[in-house]
Amino acid sequence: MKSAINFHLTDKCNSYCKHCFVKKENNQLNIENLKRLVDMLCYHNKISNSIIEKINLAGGEPLLYENILDIINYINLKNVQCSIITNGTLLTKSFIDSVVGKLYMIGISIDGIQDETNIKLRRRIIKNIEEICRYIKEKGMKLKINVCVSRQNLNENFYDFFQKINPDRIKLLQMIPYRNESKADIITVDEFNAFCNKLSRFNPVCESNEFITSEYLIIDSKGVMSLNNYHNSINNVLSVSPDVFSKMAEFYLRLSYSEISALEQTKLDEKYYLSLIDVKTVT
């Protein structure tokens, strides 16, 4: 059972990674909508057996969201665990100091150790990354590292890097070519598995395209709820009642990635969709 939800606060980002699934648009959740989403999540947790224990703040780049500290403080006020996933380029000791005791984990997406690799991936280069990683742990927060594995970083030495920073959690993801320009960087499942095996000492979570898992429920920057990034606009939760929000969450929490992908390829009207939620909901 999934126990976390991703809030994709904004589509804005200061990098242009060629493998990224996020469209660089101006969509973002305003602070009042975000607070309402948090309130509905807390209501859901009171009436449902499918508890959502954690909120992860994502993007785009969440540190570009101007009300980032406000929403972190609000989530903390509601006694819900909160984490963030960032590309790390805007992560400072000052920000880390401001969220001590409020974020239980800071995740950083690192797809290249060498500057040359980041340039090829069109990622901004993270300065002082080892120092920042150590500082996160010194302040009592967990450190998570995400790596999207592609042809460009397949032979990079992440082993030595992980030894130096000692992350609490590592997630390795086989690159999915969302854009035509990233198709040349596709790797095979065997290549991905070999990459993961080289880092097995660190017990990474490995997600290949073939066996991709849906660990998180998602609400994107338009307010659409899903388990993946192929959204049906009928699933927008910004204007629904807390009871409907809870029913939708229960429905999605019990479906696999493949089930929800198949469902969202169909054209469902709202009446049918809500009736389907009622059928699927387990009390």
C-alpha cells in the first residue's frame, strides 16, 4: 500500500534536462490550493483506512516556488511528514537550516558526477554537492539521492560518490525517453541491471521501465491526481469536496501503475469515473 503523495508544486525549472517528463509551462499550485489539498489529505486520513503518511514536494524545481517555506510550515503544523526532491542547484545551508525539524528527508536528483555529463544532459552543475549532502545529514535529516540512468551516465563512478556522502536512500531509475531528443540515450534492461548491481552494496531501490512501480500518488501542478504522468483532466481535485477527494485517493492508492495507465487511456465522463471509484473503494 502506498503511503506517500507527491505535490508537483510548479512546472518551472532552472534546468532543461533532455530526459525530463515535465513540460516547461507556467503551471503551478497556488498556496491556498495547496493548503486546501493538505486539509483534504488530513480529512482523508481521519475517515479512511488508507493512510497517506507523507507529502513529498516536487516540481519542476520546488525551490523556485516562492511559497515553499509557507507550505512546508503548514504541512508541519498539520503533523504530516514532509520531504522535498530538488535538483540541488538552489539548495543552500540557509535553506537547510530553515527546515530543520520540518523536513524529515531532502532528496537530490543527481544524474552526473562529472561536469561534462551534466552538460550533455543539459543539467545545471551542482556546486559543493558533497558539502551540502553532509550538511543535510549533520542537521538530522535523511538524505536521498535519485539517479536517472541513461547512456550518458552509465559508466560514471557513483560508487565512490555514494561512499563519500553516505545517503540514507538511493533510487535508480531507468530513463524513459519522454522526448525524441533523449531516445539516443536509451539503455537496455540488462545494462540498467548491471548498473544497479555495481551499487548493490548501498541497497538501492531500482526501477526499470519493465517493472516500474508506483510508490507515490501524484497531484500535479494543475491539480490533477494520478499515479503517473499521463493525466486525464477529469481527475482534477482542486474543486472537489473532501469526501470525493478521499474516494479518489482510495481508488488510486489501490491500483498498480499498469492498471491506472490503462484506465487513463479511456475517455471517462465524471459520472462514470465517480461510480467506478465507489465500486473500487474498500472500506
